[in-house]
Amino acid sequence: MISLLSKPWPWYVSGPAIAGIMAVLLFFGKSFGFSKNLSNICSMLGLGKQIPYFNFNWKKQLWNIWFLVGSIIGGYIAVHYLQSPDELKLSSATIADLQKLNIPFDGHLEPGAIFNWNYLHTGRGLFIFLGGGFLIGFGTRYAGGCTSGHAISGLSNLQLPSLIAVIGFFIGGLFTTHLLFPYIFK
């Protein structure tokens, strides 16, 4: 069982599982969105008394908060107990592209040259993490949801704003990968 859980699942397993979860959520009139939990937590903490945006009944979103808790626990279990000891398999073209950006491939999902405390304490590392965090937070709020909320829930509900947001996510990803990364990581 551990070997089954420690390897990536093929699309024909994970795709229908996501579709099944979405069908259950639609049946119960819920919409999936991970970023909504920040508002839920702020409302739980009583910020609705000072800021009207957070003045809502967070208990109606309790299922989403449990999803957040389960995701954290699941992530911990996956990293500490289910992580495959095998080196990540990347194409030689991807490894060459990473090397052009001065990011050596070390066999891990997160490149150790970037994802470490020493890199965070450099000017470039601080800029990347704070700037990226700000852009993700601003973009999530501006788009009215995160990538998972729009791409999974919004598209399954046939919402035009979600389609526009997902197209924007892809354009932004392509722009960043092909035009910004060469300047940021050189």
C-alpha cells in the first residue's frame, strides 16, 4: 500500500477522483476554493467587528476549513512517510533549461539551490519569496479566487469569469517562465 501511495497516480485515477469530489460538492451546493479559508479564518478570529468584509457566518464554510486542516495533515504525512526515495525523473531538456537559469537539478521536487534558508536571506531570495507571495495574494484576491478554485470548481460550474481567470493564469505562467525567469535567476 505504501508503494502505491508514494508514487504519482495516473491521470485516469486522479482525474475521476477530482471529478467525483466536484460532483459531491455541486450536489450539496458548495464550491471549492482553497483561498477562501483565509477569509474564513479572519472571520473566525473576529475581524468582522473591525472590517465589514470579514463579517459573515464562517460556520457555513466549516467544511472548507476541515479541508484545509486535512490538506496540512495529508501534506505532512506525504512528505514524512510517503515520499519516494527515488530521484525525481525530469527530461534532459528540462534539466538543461534549469541549468541555463543557474538552478542545478538535485533530484528533488523543490530545487535545493532555491528552497533553503540561506537563499531566503539573500536580496534576490527575499525579493523572489516576498514578491511572489505578494503577487499570489494580490492575484488571488483580484481574480476572486485561486487557481484551484477557478480551474476546478469554477470551470466545472461553467463560470465565464473562471475561464477568463484560468486563461490569465496560463498566460501569466508562460510570461513568467519564458520572459521573467531568465532575468530573475541569471
